[in-house]
Amino acid sequence: MTIKNRWMVVMFFLTATLCLVAANGCSEKKTQEKMVENIIEQSTGKDVDVKVEKDNIKITGKDSATVIAETSSWPSGLTKDIPKFTAGKIERVVKTQEKGDTWSFNIYLRDFSSDEIKSYENLLKKNGWQTSTMQMGDKGGFLNGQKGTMGINFTYNLPEKSGMLAAFNRPEQG
């Protein structure tokens, strides 16, 4: 299963788990965790452990760990090579750590403008990133960047003033 497909499965089950926990309270949390574990395991073919905590969900497997956190803070574990996007508001962060130095952060943002995205692209370039932007009129677009084994993909919807900044590291596999 590709990383994108696995991510979609995880996000679907995150949403389902959060809804179940909110609707049924903590008394059924263990049952809900097991149910989500079973669904993810059947979807991916891999054993996982799901823990639902106050503001986050942790999904751990043999070779990876994912934390989905409701937060308004820039992730502290993200390398300094990826400059902070200081515009708007952070809603949640999804961090995945895989074997070795393979990782990804998905940062969900709201309330920013196209000018702030252009400023962020300039900041990336200033810090040695190669970037490209594709904007679809006043609807939204993509900002992509590459620096060594790291990359970013920032997809955004301008009318909704929302987007997701995906930062990742994919070292060469030997």
C-alpha cells in the first residue's frame, strides 16, 4: 500500500474514532480502539496498536508510529530546515515516523492568504529550497519544494483559506 493510500485509511479511521469517542465517552474507548485496530489491520495487512488520548490518537506498528494531534502549535519535532509557516492557524498535526530517518508531518492550516503563501515560498528559497507553485486562479493551488532528501507539498484552497502542508524526508533506500 502506498504512503498516500495508507494515509487516507489512517485519516478515515481517525475521524471515525474521534466521532465514536466523542459520542460514547471514554467508557467504551478500549472497545473503540480495538475496533479501529481491526479495521486498520484488515485494510493494511499489518498489526497496529491504537491508543486514544485526550487530544491525540497514537497508531503504532512494527515499522512505524503515527500521532494525530489536535493542536495549534507548530510541531516541535520538525527539522529546522523546514521554516515555520507563521500565517493562519494550525488545527491539527499528523506525525509519522518510519524505519530509519523516514518521517512525515501533515500540518492542517486555516485562515491564511495567497500573499502569505508567496511569502512562505520566498522564505523556502532563501533557505536553499527549490520550489515550484501551481495556482488555479483564485481557487487554490500547490506549492512544492525539495531540499536534499526532504520535500514539502502545500495544497491550499483560497476561498476556504485552508490547506495542508506536508513535510517529509525520504532518504535513499540502499
